[in-house]
Amino acid sequence: MQLILESLFNGLAIGSVLLIAALGLAIVFGLMGVINLAHGELMMLGAYSTYVTQLIFKLTPLKQFYNSYVIVSLVVAFVVTAVVGIVLERSIIKRLYGRPLETLLATWGVSLILQQFVRSVPLAYASGLICTILIGLIFHIILPKNSLTYSQARIAKVSSWVFSILLGLLSANWLSSSISKLGRASARNVDVTAPSWMRGGFDLWNITFPVTRIVIIVITIIAVFSVTWFLKQSVWGMRIRAVTQNRSMSECLGISTETVDVLTFGIGSGLAGIAGVAVSLLGSVGPNVGGNYIVGCFMVVVLGGVGNLLGTIIASFSIGIMTDLIGAGRLLTIWPDMPAPLATTVDFFATTSMARVLIFALIVAFLQFRPSGLFPQKGRMVEG
């Protein structure tokens, strides 16, 4: 019983990271049919945002609030990756809707660019660039377009971007001079140190539950409930679901599908950033960290049913529990009388990497009989 409980907890922790990452991918893939291979790199940006936030909170003015940097980093990572996702959607993906192969290649190219960007550009200047884009977008939203003439609007737009660039340069210079680690390019992995209240664990039923993993599970629960509430209760959530069901009819009813696309991509990318925070708390952060999760995220989305929230949750936790049972060798301990051929197979796959291979093979076999996943998407657009 102890082994079963321990395996369930570890599986929930593994599945929680997959769920947060796959949640955003499921929303984007389910609505727009975009196969975003740069989703893993958005997780990587979220992880690096946590690292930068941690270093800022080590400075003297904020040192007394260091233990709260994780909470702040959740907001920072969400905003940073949402901004990057919106820029990606507006600049590249919006021109490739309905062309899955071109979208696949374009987002794969973006993922390579982001990896090399992190390797080559100091984090201080990368942060300044993000600040510039964010401030520029804020000005674009708050500018009173209707009360300005065409020439006034152009001048205001140019002036806002000039001001945004200046603020971005100032923030980059301040970070570079204040934190030496951010002033140089870092191709190596970096480590995020958990605050004191997240270290250690507590014992229950002779099992030690690490606090870090409990926090990750709690973050996942909050993220799932927030997304569920947004999609079910908010006005824009209902519009997103309407566009998912029937895009053409939604346009006829006056819903701005372009705004829905931007909002959806921003939320999906922001959720990838939150997943990056969770990943940074589990191990080292490097330019390739997103590649370790992108295949698993797509497997979760396809297995659960494209765009289905409940299916994504079930698929994430199922993969997480199976990964721990097989990868840690617990299945052999729980079931000692396992038939010899099956025991030999399970023992062969009793490592984390090999367990993923076996699980993905089982998922591929399952999809041969149920290609739409556990919960197929429904709607007039699907039926048509």
C-alpha cells in the first residue's frame, strides 16, 4: 500500500508538469489546429524568467522578500511567454492558418531561433527586449485611437515605440550592471534555488512528500480551475468555445475571430510559461529544456482528445503514473507474481527514458483503435 501511494504521488507530480504544459497546447491546437513546435521553447523562456526573477530578488532592496519570488515569477513567466506567443502569432502563424505543414516547419524554425537566442544573447538584453515589446503593446492598447486623426495616431504610435525602446534599453543596462550573471551570454545550464519554505518535505504514512512537488501540484490545480472558469464562465471564454465549435458561424454572429486567435495563443503560451516555472524548480534550466517535454505534451493532447480539457487532465496523470510505475521499477515490486515474459519486458523498460518509449508505443497502439483519443472533439465543424 505504501508503494502504491508513493507511486501515485510521484505520478501526480510528473503528470502535473505535463498537464500545465499540455493545457496551453491543447487550447491552441484545439482551436486553431496549429502544431506549435515552439511550445517547448516557451516553457524554456518561462524557466529562464524564473531564474532572472530569482536573481533580482537577491538584490539588497528585495532581499527581504526573497521567499516570495516564486509567486512573482509565476506572473512574470506568464506575461513574458504570453507576449512572445502573441508576437509569434501576429508575425508568423496568422499567415499560415490552414497550412499545417508550413506551420509545423515555421514553428520548428522558431524553436531553433529561440534556443540559439538564449545561448547567444545575455539575459539582461533579452529581458530589455521583452520589456520593450510589452510596454509597446500596452501603449497600443491604451492609446485613444478613435479620438485621434490619422496623422496624430501615427505620431502617437511611433512615439510610444520610441519610448518603449528607451525604457527597454534602460532596463537592460540596469540589469547588466546590477547582476553580473545577466550581463553575459550563458550557454550552460543554470539552477533555480527554491525558497526556504519549499525545501524538505513532511512525513505521512511512512512516506516523505517533497514540498516542491506538492507546490507544483497545487499550481497545476489552480491553473486548471482558472482555465476552466475562464472557458466556461467568462464572455471571451464562451467566444473561444464558439469559435472552436464553428468558426464561420461565429464570424457571422459578430465575434472577432482574429481577437480570439490572439487571446487564445496568448493564454496557451502563458500556460507554457507557468509550466516553465515548475520545470525550473525540479532541475537545471538550459536552452534544450523544452525539448524534453514537447513530445510528451503532444502525446497528452492527442491521447486526451484534441481541445478536450477533461481528456488532457486524465491523459497527463495517466502518463505520469505509468512513467513512475514502470520507470522506477515499482510495478515489479507491487506485482511480484508477474508472468516471466511480462516481467522481463517491464524490467527492460525500468528507466525513465525507456519507460517513456514504452508508454508512447502503447499510446500509438491505442490510437490505432481510437484515433480521436479518449474524448473526441464534438461540434458542427468537426462533423462537417
